[in-house]
Amino acid sequence: MALPQTDQEVQEVREKVLEALGDPTRRRILRLLRDEPQAITELADRLPVSRPAVSKHLGKLRAAELVSHEVDGRRHVYSLRPEGFQAGREYLNELWSVALNRFKLVAENLDLEEE
């Protein structure tokens, strides 16, 4: 998929990533895929949800471009797409920068008050 170009496209990608990461089952799937690619059945065996539920969660993760999949015979094997996490990382970096700048202002003002 092409990189988002407009502010609106960037925002839409961020929303998909944050929505995908907002569910504990999807976060657990990502942790399981961190070590190695896995098929839906392998993931379902390690999760407290049904195979159809795992498939739906993987659909959300694919829509957010956090995972990719390949067909190997009858198996659908999923793996992480590290580049898919970039939009979420950039968003959190922006928030962190704002928080650090505000902290700096508060610290500088405290220094001025103490003098």
C-alpha cells in the first residue's frame, strides 16, 4: 500500500492502528507473531477465543497493516509487518514531544520562581 500523503490519510492510518491495538486479544496475537509467523489454527490453539474470532481479529490487524499473510496450501500464515507500526510510533512520538516541551516549560518556570 502507498504511504499516506494527506493529513487526513495519516490520521485515518493512525486511527486504524490505535483501534487495532486497543483490543487485548489483538495485542496478544501480535505478541505471538513476534517470535514467528503462525497459521490461524496455531494462534487459535494458544488463545481463549474461537478460530473464527481469531480470523476476525486478524482481519482488523490486516486492515491496520500490522500483519500480512501468505497462503501455504490450505494454511493462511500470518506475520508481523514492522513497517505497519510506523504510524502509531509517529503519533506517540508527537505526543511525547509535546509532553516533554510542557515539562521543560514547567521546570524552567520553577527555576525562575526559586531565583
